Amino acid sequence: MSYKHILVAVDLTEECDPVIRRARDLAIASGATLSLVHIVEPMAMAFGGDVPMDLSQLQQQQFDQAKEKFEALKHKYLKNHDRPINLSDCHLTYGQPRQEIHNLAKTQECDLIVVGSHGRHGLALLLGSTANDVLHGAPCDVLAVRLATKH
Ligand code: AMP
């Protein structure tokens, strides 16, 4: 069975590259469509939802910065790569990464989600990771691309 629609989730750090490259190679090998997603986490959510000040302006700045980076990433892969990626869809949305990635995988009928994973241990493992989070309850297969361990 080969994959038909691969969704690659990126955190917009320099670590996106190995994750996107792996997803691209898989997409080429299986003739799958590739879509890209980044989720901007609302600040109030990051602070536990109980912040006694107006975050809307900061929130807008955060979204604008993410959009700029996302566009640069798309451009880099669409135009400047030796083996350009044919990205069918690019999604930039607000929300909680696990929930939004799962929702998107369902609505877009993706059969593989690709994320990066740091292979954490010790305290960092207790704090959890997005890769772990995405794996639980995922509507399809999940591939965790091993990244250099963060300390
Ligand atoms: P982390 O556990 O935060 O180090 O992230 C591991 C991987 O989860 C990243 O390499 C991305 O594939 C994915 N990821 C993390 N944050 C986001 C985000 N905000 N939107 C989409 N994917 C994300």
C-alpha cells in the first residue's frame, strides 16, 4: 500500500528541512500529494488561557511573523530547490497543534502525517513533545523523523 496524501507539519525552525526532505522523498517514491501545515498557537493558550491583558496586537504580530516565515519556506521549496516540491496545499492556522493537525488530516483525507521528533529523554520527555501529541489519536499513520536531540 502506498500513501496518497502526505501532510508535513513544520514548526518553522531550521529543523524543518530534514522533516520536509523526508516527506518529499516519500511523496516522490509513492506518487503521493504533499501538503504543508503550520499551526500558530494563540498566546493565551500558551499561557494557560488566563492572561489579564489584551494580547490581540501581539497575537497579530505573531501571526504575521509566522506567515512571513511560512511564505519564505514555501518559496524555498517551490522555487529554489534542485528537486522542487509540488506542494498541493499549504495551511497556516491558529489553534492547538495536535487538534488542528488531526482535523486537517481528516478533512484533507491524508493518510500520513510527518513530524520531527527529538528523541527526548529525562525531564524533557516528561514535558512531552508535539510528535507524541500528534501520534495519540491520529486519524492516520504518523512518521516521526528523528532530529538531533535538544538538551
Ligand atoms: P517539538 O516537539 O515542539 O520539538 O516539535 C516536533 C515536531 O512537531 C516539529 O518538527 C514539527 O514537525 C511539529 N510541530 C511542532 N510545532 C508545530 C506547529 N506549531 N505547527 C506544526 N507542526 C509543529
